[in-house]
Amino acid sequence: MSRNDEQIVPGLVLSASGEAAVDASLTEALLDLSLALEEKTGLPVDMQHVLAALVLAARSGQISREDVPAATDPDTIQVLKPLVQFVFRQHGGKVGQDD
């Protein structure tokens, strides 16, 4: 991680150019979160949506940058749910270059 990189949560780093680097150790947590948030929102949530919500949550101080977020934590779901909904409202659910 360079000094211009921003750690969002352990295993997720955002470069100064806005590119996300995700450690393989975070993949399962992101998948679990996407499934939990899809169930809570009724939206087709994927891992990119979760990444966007995590960035928004970390930057606004709603989640700890020191803890890996867990789908089993109701507080995490409560914080991320409206942020995922925001991403869909503002961007039509398109968050990555592939979308």
C-alpha cells in the first residue's frame, strides 16, 4: 500500500486514482454481505455494490476501518443497506467499469 492509498477496511484499499484492491481474504465476506443485502433490499446486489457502500460508510465514519465487515452483524447491515439503496438510486446500480 502506498502512502496515497486509503484503507477502507482490512483487505480493501482504494488507490488515489480510485481503483479498489481487494485481498482474496475479503472475498467470502463480500459475497456474504452482497447476499444479505440483496435479501434486505430486494435489489440485485453484487460485490461491487458492497464495495461502493463500504467506501461510503468508511468515509462518513459509519463503520470502523479496522474491522472486517460481517454479514452476521446486524449493525453492519443496517449501515450498508441505505448506502446500497443510494448507489442504485444515484447510479442505477452501475458502479464499475464493467457495468
